[in-house]
Amino acid sequence: MSETKFKFDYIKNRKIYFIISGIIVIFSILSTFIFGAKLDIQFKGGTLITYLYEGDIDSNAFAADAEEALGGIQVKVTTGTDFNTGKNNIQLSLLSNSGLTADKQIVLNDALEEKYADNSLQMAESTDVSPSSGKEFFQKCIVAAVFAAIVLILYIAIRFKNIGGWLAGICAVIALFHDIIVVYGTFVIFGMEIDANFMAVILTILGYSINDTVVIYDRIRENSALYGKKQMSLAELVNLSVNQSFSRSLMTSITTCLALGVVCVISVIYRLDSIYTFAFPLLFGMVSGVYSTICIATPLWVDWKSKKKAAKKEA
């Protein structure tokens, strides 16, 4: 096989990819109404109470005991490790606009410390969370994501101006929004709360996915200089570039996904909920990032650029 031949025609199958992505995006959005998006306490307001303990505690039983002590008020339980003391910790989240009253908190603490005396349970921290602080945090993250998207478009436009950088940058950002929606759908479908981890995953995906896209654009630019417009059509040039970059992107993604898979398993075994709700959605985001780079960003760029050229000829 010569250097100018490609193995798989990604451009020819672009409509199939667009349909698949459209279905995924629509289902991810509809999942909000089907399953319901769960907002973390920082967006709704309430009280966070952290306890330190020794030995093992069943988080489901702990939640049931806490709800019983609070007269049926629902709570969320997360477990982890206190890095200062090295002890296990368990955190109760109670959604409430007004927080937990002092009397109820005393009743709760007395009941739990008596119930789990063998685990040396003791309260480490209690914090009332205002919903406005969560909204402010969310707004700042959205601003950061939008700012990052604008910078990415400018960066790609300048770096790849010889191959139509503006269009390439816009297509890359469209692919990024595809990945963000996939991550959002993962959170909603698997019943994970929209919290700080959600924004952390999104910002991580922004950097990871755009790196893959830039690598392919860079290869397109190099091949464009090597083969030129006369030797190879735009679709052939892009197919060649994607196939040349595919093995690198695939191996990087497999290595990353394996590492994330190990983290997910360990977080489940040791009940590290905060780590699991970061690593698991990120795993889906990584897969989506590779798919969107190869099957969305570059085919969309070719489609858009071809139609633009056709429109100029007709004019």
C-alpha cells in the first residue's frame, strides 16, 4: 500500500456518524425528562455533616439510621478518607433551603454516635451550604468553558490558517459540545448528581479532546503541503490524515481508559464515591472525545468546506 492510500473512508460514512451523534445527543437531553437530573447540595442548598469513624460502616444502613433520627428527612451518604487524620469519613448531605436546625443536629449526632459507638464515630464538621454559592460556581465554570471554546477557535484559526482555520476551529468546538452533552447524559442516566465533579470532567474533556483534534489537523496541514490539491481531493487528504493518526489516538485512548477503568473498580471496592463520580463519567467522555474528533470534527469540516467551495463556484 502506498503512502497516499488510506485504509478506511471516514468521510464517505460521515452521514451515518452524524445520525448516530444526533441520536446520542437527543437521548442525552431527553434523559433529563426521563430520569431527572439530580442537583448536588451546592446547587440546592442544605447541610453537610462529616463524621470520622473506624472499621467498616454500611453506607445504606447509615443513611437509614440518619433518616430515622431526622424523622424521615432524606439524606445522601458519601464515603472517603480524611487526609489529615487518615481515618475513614462518611458525609451526610441534607437538601434544605434553610439548613438543619441546631436541635435536629444534636438529635442526629446523639443517635448516630450511640448507634455506631463501636466504630468510634464522631462528628468532624458541619456546614450549611447556600444554593447561591453553587449557582455562582456553576456560572463561573460556564464562563470558563465558553472562554476556553473562544480561545480554541482563535488558536486553531491562527495555527491552521492555511487549511481554513476558522472553519476547523468551529467544527472542533462543535465536537467538544457533543462530548459535553455525552458527559451530561452519563451523569443523568446513571443517577449521579450534577456537582463539582461534573464541571471537572467537562474541563478535563475540553483539554483531552482538543488535543486529538489538533493532532489530526496538524497531519492534514502537513499532507496538504506534501500532496497538494491536484494530487488528492480534500476527502482523500482528510481520510489519509485520519488513518495516519488513528493508531496514535487509539493507543492513547486505550491506555487512558484502562487506567480510568482501574480507578473505577478501586473506587467501587473501597466505596470512594467522590472519585467514582469523576472517573466513571470521564471514561465515557474519553471515548466520546476520540469518536467526535475522528467522526464529527473532521468530517464536518470537510462537509462545510466543500459546500463553501461549491457555493463560490455557483456564484
